[in-house]
Amino acid sequence: MEKLLIAISSSSESKVNATKLAFEKYPEIFGTLDYLILPKQKNDFFGLPLLPMSTSETIHGAKTKAEMTFNFFAQKELKPNYSVGIEAGCVEIDGTYYMTAVATIFNGKVHKLGFAPGFAMPEKAMQRIKAGEECHTLTDVFGITEYKDSDGIIGPLTKGKVTRTTLNEQAVIMALAQIV
């Protein structure tokens, strides 16, 4: 079996680890894997909002990241078999904002989407996000002194029982369910 090349649209520890954990659950299908990790980019590289505020915006963000990453590496003659885009976003339901993540696995032609479980965002956090702050700066809202990428904001909300990596991994696995 030939080595598969998986491009990851982020250098975020959480997104890189989540992608690797998900794909490596299926060695009998994917065999040996190698990863291309997009160098750290500013949000404006993708032309996306800091935090999508609807399901359609979140899906658009994941797809855009996967496509741009696929093309970035293809132009360098490192054509990946798959490109993975993961985007977190919020959706308002009955006055409460829920955070979720969407993953897409893109083969250069077709997207396969997967969704992570969603969780309610504290109202105080949403007020500050709407005012322009980023989630990782809201340490006081979540009762922590330092933001850890692997934990995300769900880590403190669940007392460490669920992490950002776990949620992202679940989204990638849900996308992989259409491939495996």
C-alpha cells in the first residue's frame, strides 16, 4: 500500500493531533500516513471571520481551509491525497449560543463533512466575543490563568473531561465515516 499524504490546514496543536488520531484509527484502510502541516497563517490568509456565527459560515470556513491547503501544497508539487480543514463556530438556538467544530476531508474534488458535539457558551463569553475578543483571551471567564490550545475552552468548562482535541478528533472521525 502506498503512503498517503494528509495535508492539515492548521499548525494548531489541537487540530494537528486530532487529525492524526482520527486517521490513525484506521491503519487497515489508510496504511502508512505522512502529514503536511500548513505553516502558521493569520486568519486573513483564508479571508474568514475570527469566529463564524452560523453553521453555514462554519462549514464555509472548514471547506475554504481544506481547499486552500490542498492547493497550497499541490502548487509545491506535494499533492496530498486528502486535505483536512477544521473550523469552530457558534450557532444561536433559542437565545443560547452553542460552539461546535466542523471538519471536512477534501480529496481535490469532493468534501466529506463531520461535526463535533456542541456545547453552550457562557453568556459573558459571547458578549465579549461579539465585542471583538477572541476565545483564547477569555481566561477570566473560564476560570483559568493560561489558555492551552489542546484543552480549548471546553477543557475548563468540563473540568478537563473533554478537550478541544477530543472535539476536533470527533469531527474528523465523523467526516472519515463517509470514506472508511
